[in-house]
Amino acid sequence: MSDTDDFPTLRATGIGSMPGGDAREAARTVTGTFAGGEGMPYLPELPARGPGADMTGRTAGLLADLHAQLEPSGWRIADRPGRDMRRAVSWLREDLDALEEYTQGYEGPLKLQVTGVWTLAAALQTRGGEAFLGDAGACRDLAASLAEGLRGHLAEVRRRVPGARLVLQLDEPSLTAVLTGTVRTASGYRTYRAVDRQVVESALREVAAVHDGPVLAHSCAPSVPFALLRRAGFAGASFDFSLLTEGDDEALGEGVEAGFRLLAGVVPGTDTALSDPAGSVMGVRTWWRRLGLNPGLLPEAVAITPSCGLAGASPGYARAALAHCVRAANSLADNPE
């Protein structure tokens, strides 16, 4: 289970996805930017390669005793692994090979990203063509399968990068929609019923518990349920900072005081002119003052990231955005007030 006390002190990291299809180039960029003590490197994801590299297919390839295949309507459970799953497994192996190559001798935090159980339940279809989300028993089976698959994935990364202190990121962009009953069915004419918060929390806790180190959630959707994530045992959350509202202040203030780490997405995820580093974190300083928290805690409690994944960016911009996160985080640490 995640523990906020074990969360590494860090200034910057990325979300997960990168542009293009070159695993070695992506690993080189990420480790070159973050592995020198300036932040937390991570296992890059390259969805532009196609089906099997997307977040649903990639994680489906990790499931234990469940197989999926790509249909015109999306990823659907199948009787046996087919070409689509073999491709997903092959690409993940390629990504791990590249990460291992560029982390030789590395000692420090290393982040892995996997689609969370509720976002997977909203996207992955049962054999009948509807999402797992519509079947409570299927959701329980999915959580157990994902947890078991994650155990093997974490063990493999520990073997490949023995000096790493692993941080597990569960990507849950659909979590709010699951809680509010706004996930649409395959026909698009209706929505799935909202899932009870205790049921959501229980499944999140089950999956997070497979890792004996820090676990964080990522969502670049509005209204992230920060308090629920804390109760489920998450050590932190990664989010699009521009989507915060005053309604989030209480949960985040209480979370920070309890050691909950925040990864604030302030650097745009698609090509644009980047502001100076201090300007990128000006809003974070203003927000911190609004919360009334000790400025000295800011660099320890908040790390800087892009606002979401970088799959839609150009390779040059992706490199610049990650480097900008480091510079912006250093600006925040040097002058938290």
C-alpha cells in the first residue's frame, strides 16, 4: 500500500506519453532530462505507434487471465490472446528494453504509468459489447486481474532497474465520470449508472495495494476526487492545474498537511510558446497563498509537470516542455513566495 512518507522529494517529472514511435529516443529524452537529480524519470508511452500502444490496449496486455482484441467499437475481451495483444506486449517489452539501456547504474525514483481500474472499466468491453462498468461482478474481476498483472510488471522493472525506487502512477481520467454517471454506453444514447463511492474506493485501494512503495493517481479531467484518492491510500495526485477551482481547496489543503503530494500540470502539453519559468509557476504561488499554507512547504509538497501527456506535441516541443518543467520547478524552489 502507498505511503506518503516514502514518496521521494522531487521537483519535476512528466506524465507518461511522448510523441513519435522511437522507444530509445523517448527513453533517452526522459532519462536525460530527469535522471540527473532534477526530477523523476519514467517509462515513456508512445501511443502514436497505434493500437496496442494506446493506454487501454497497453494495460490490457498486462491483465492476468484476461485477454482482449481490438474491434471496430474498441477493445473487447476475447477467449485467447491474438495479434493485437501480442503487439501490445511486444511494444511494452521494447519500451522496457530502452528504459533499461538508459538507466544503467541509475539509483533514484522511477515512475511507471498504468491505466487505472475505473478508466479501464469505462473503456474495455465485455464479450457482450458493453463496458465492464455496467457489470459490478466484471469490475471486481477486472480489479483482481489488473492487480495480479501489475505485480508481475513491477517485479520485472525492479529486475531490469535494480537501483530504482519505483513510483506507480494509475491513470484515471475517467474517474470523475464514473462517479457522476456520465460515461456513455456503446450506443451513445444513455449513460452508465454512477458507481457507489465506497465501491470505487475499494477497487482503487485493491489495485494500489500491490505496490509496496508510493502510488499516485493522474487525471487531467476536471473535479478530481482528491479526498477519495487519499482515503484509498494514494500518496499523491497528478492533475491539470488550470482546472482547479476553489471547491478543491479544502481537500487539497488538508491533503498537503497530511503529506499528500501534488504534481501540478502547468506546462502546456501541445506546441506553444513557453513563458519564462517563473511565469509558469506564478499561479501555483498565488494558489498556495490562498490556501494559507507555509511557503517553505511548497517545494516539498508540489512538483511541476506538463498539464497532460505529450503525445500530441512535436518531438522538439516535448523535449523543451520537459526541460521547462525542471526550470520552472527550480524557480519555485528558489523563490516559493
